[in-house]
Amino acid sequence: MRQRFQVGDLVSLTLGPDGNQDRGIILETKLLNNSIPIPEDYYCHVDEYHCKIRFLTGEDRWVRAKWLHHLSKKTK
């Protein structure tokens, strides 16, 4: 399954109306509804999955993909 956000990407999450941003690295991604079988070539919309993020503060948290913004993509 292909997704916009991949494990290892550096992302930001904007918090609150004052625009504070938390930055972190994606550790894991999961479908919100994993009871539906999805083929490998399917491209998931950001509303369909969430990501486990390790923020620079050391906190790990699951965040909906639609709330994230790329800062850098993982390169091989």
C-alpha cells in the first residue's frame, strides 16, 4: 500500500491557533479501518490512515495523517 507519508519522514504538526509546531519522525503507519483488505498498489488517501510519530520532545503519539506536513522525505 502506498501512502504520502512513509516511515522515516520528518514531519510537523501545527498545534492550536497560535501556530506552534511540533516536529517528529514517523515510526509506523496504520489504516484507520484495517478490516478492509487493500491491494499493495492501492494509494491511500490521508483520511484513511494515521501515523505514530516520535516528536523531538521524546513523546510518541498517533496522529491522523491529514494533520501532518512534510519537512523532509526519507531518502535511501
